[in-house]
Amino acid sequence: MLFDLSIFESSLIYKFVVSLLLGALVGIEREKRGHGELIEGLRTFMLVAFLGTVSGYFSEILGNPYISVISFFSVGILATVGYNIKAHKTKHYGLTTEMAFILVFLFGLMIFYELYFFSIASTVILTLILVSKERLHGFAKNLTKEEIRSAIIFGVLAFVILPLLPNYAVDPLGVLNPYKIWFAMMLVLLISFVAYVAMKIFSPRYGATVSAFFGGLVGSTAVVISMAEQSRLNKKMLHYAVFTIMVACSTMFLRVAAIMFFLNSSITFSSFAPIVFLGLLGYLISIFKWKHDIRKKFKVKMASPLAFKTALKFASLFILTLFITRVAQKYLGDSGVYIVSIIAGFADVDAVVVSLVTSSLSPLIIVNSVIFACLANTLLKFILSDIIGHKKLAEQVALYFFIILVAGIIAVSVQLFF
């Protein structure tokens, strides 16, 4: 026998099936999108993924990697021919389908070498990009020059400056670790910016719930201010303002829990579970306000979280809170940390959370201090609703804020005294 196939028999069919399914996933999307005008359809994408796996198979048993290379260039030639035919027939000169065609071949090839997670995840991402054409184009058209510039600056700050910073304390108190401070800032800004992008893409289609959720991830205080102003100017917006404020404020707790999880591995889920509970409790209360058509279109006014002023404000509050917290702990003990957390929570809950999570405090003190900061920030939002919004806005959100504040105080009391 020329080739020993026994080592492949157990998994080869499985690999072929997976590659065909991946090709089908992309092929169905292209078939639907092209309405029969594209050369590459469902069967073609399935076959090119299958070709990728087969070329890997023959490269392996023949010991000749050039088979895969030749197959790759052959797929490139087929994509070029398909592009020329499509361009001549439809006068459409986009390269999206051809790029997807080549990528699907590579995903099929990776399947043979058992890179399952990477190839499957990449195929799903590719399909998501293809499906989201209109949303992505709409998002790109609505981007401002300031937002593009901010994103570029963020890339420089995160991937150029961060690796160059020293990863040790540079002050006598041992508080300022430039690398940790910078990393924490980048993480918070990244979460905010991703949520900001998602809100711009999905909010116009899905309305209040999506705007409230992603707005809460970007900055719940900004959502409260925006919706309070709209309720004052238009009474018909009152219900949507109440619902959006509740969801955004509830999302703040989950955002805080996520930041704690990423920045301090010593804090277990059971430790910050009370914070997650407060967020879920808030969502539960919000359901009772879910009475009308939540797809009503309205705009939540929010600036890009990567704006220079926003980042500078966060950095300043973060460093200031670090120093004050350390001094308070040294001279006033744990109670001093709690007092600082409450006061600072009125200004910026993110800065407080990051400064606490990156400190050397015990997990119990960190969690309780974070809850105090969140409750202080929650109280601030109620005050803003009362001052800025329609006269009935504060009345309708009062019960929500009261329940959250009471539940938060109970959560802290349980951890302190039981």
C-alpha cells in the first residue's frame, strides 16, 4: 500500500463535515445577498472549504506542502475570474465576496490541522461581518472625524505607550504603578468605546432597550442627563426616559463587576456577587415599566468616551482617588476608605472602582467600598433626574432608586456583620 491512511481514518470524515458546514454558513449568506447574481454561491463556498481540507490532507500524506500552496493560488485565480465576470455583468466592483472566498479556503485548511476553535470562530466572525453590511456602512457614514481621531489615539496609547511604561511603583507611598494605571484606564475606555460603537450601530433599529443597555456600559450618568432633558422638553418621552434610566443604571453594576473581574483575579465571583445582584434586581424592576413600544426611536446624547477631556478627567480622578484612599486607610482605617468611596462615587464611579480594585486592600473592603461608591453614584442620578427632568420623572424613578439603595445597604451590612 502506497499510503498509510489508518492514522487519518478516525477524524478525517469529521474534518470534512466541519469544513463543509463552515463553507455552507458563509455560502448561504452570500447566496442570499447576491440574489443569484454572484458567481460564488452556497455550493461553491462549500467546495472551496472542502478543497482547503483536502489539500491539507494530501500535503500531509505526500509530505509535500506545495500542494496546499498551489491550491491556495488556484483559489485566488478562481476568485479573480469570478470577480471579472461579476464586474462585467453587474458593474459592481466590490471585493468582499472574493476575499471571503479565499478566507473560507484557509479556514478549511486550518480544519485539517485541527485548529477548530480559531477556524470556526473566524468563520462566525466573517459571516457576522457579511450580514452586517448595512449597519457597518451606516455606522461608518455617521462616524465623525473626532471619533476616528480618538480611536487612533487610543490605539497609540494602548499598543505603543503601554508596553513602554515601568511596571513598578514610582512614588514613596507605593501607589503609582504607571503600567497598572495605564492598563486600567485602557480597559475602562475600551469597554466604554465598544459599547458606544454598539449603541450607534444597533440603537436605531432596536430602540430603547439597546440604547439603555449600551448607554449604561458607556456612562449611565450621561444617559440619565440626556433622558432627563428629553423628558422635560417632551412629556411624551417620560415613559421612555424612566425605562431607559432604570436599565442604564442597572447596567452600571454589571459594568463595575466586569471591571473588577478583569483587573483583580483575587476577587472571586462570590465576593462581587452582591454587585451583580443589584444589577439584576434593577433589570427586574425595569420590566414593570416595559409597557409600551420600546422600539420608539430617540437619541441618547453621548460624547465619545475616547474624547481627550473625558480620558483626562478619568485619569485625574483615578490618581487622586488612589492617593486619598491610601492616606485614608493609613490614618482612618477601613472606615476612611468607605468614606472616600462614597464621596468619590458622586464624581466618577469608574475612577473609584479602578483605584480600589488595583489597590492592595482586602477583597472584602474592596467590594464593600465599590458598593458604597455605586450607591453614592446611584443617589446622584436620582438627584439629577429630579433637577433636570420633567417634574414627574423623579416620582416615577423614586421607587427604583429607593429599592436599589436599600438592597445595597443590606448587602454591605450582611458582609460586615455576618
